[in-house]
Amino acid sequence: MDKNKLQSEAATLKLFFESYCEGNSHAKRLVRDFTCRHRDFECTMQVELCDECVAMVGYAIERLEKCPYEEKPKCRKCKEPCYEKSMWKKTAKVMRYSGMRLGLLKAKRAALKIFGM
Ligand SMILES: [Zn+2]
């Protein structure tokens, strides 16, 4: 996975988790810096999320950073899924919720690309 791809996938996760967090009126949403690293590069972005959602997006981005595949397969079709089952269920819920809420074709396509939903 190259830098641009990681950045765009991380941005998609940010968009979906922020939409979920905001849409469900989670308490104590804070703006925080978030850094993702992969091999020799890193990028920092800002996320506005509650504690629980920031932990979930952190988990998702960590899986992304550690994905061993050059061409990342869709997570649902991966032969060696790296998500724990409970986290996968939670993440899938966020993706479905925000996919509907955002209703953006572009966002849906992006989620489809990452997760195969
Ligand atoms: Zn939240």
C-alpha cells in the first residue's frame, strides 16, 4: 500500500466515524490530532470524536497500517482477517450507518473499496 492510498483510506475512516459519532450525539466529542504511520511515512490529521469512537477508528487505522498486502484486499474477503470479531461488528455497524447517513456515492464507493460492503 502506498502513501496516497493509506491517506485516502484513513480519510474515509475519519469521515465515517465522525458522521457516526455526530449522528448519534455522542458526548464529549473532542478535536484531536491523529497520526497514522506506514513504513517510512506518516500523516497527521484531525478527528473530532468521542473517546469510544476515537478508540475504534484508532483500531481500524492500526489494522490498515499493518495490512501486509501490497494490494489490500477487501476486508470482508480477506483470507486472514486481522479484525477481532467484536471490533469488526462494531466497525461494520459504523460503516453501514454512515454509508446511509452520508448518502454520498463517493463515500459509499470508498467504503466499498476498503471493506467490501
Ligand atoms: Zn462517538
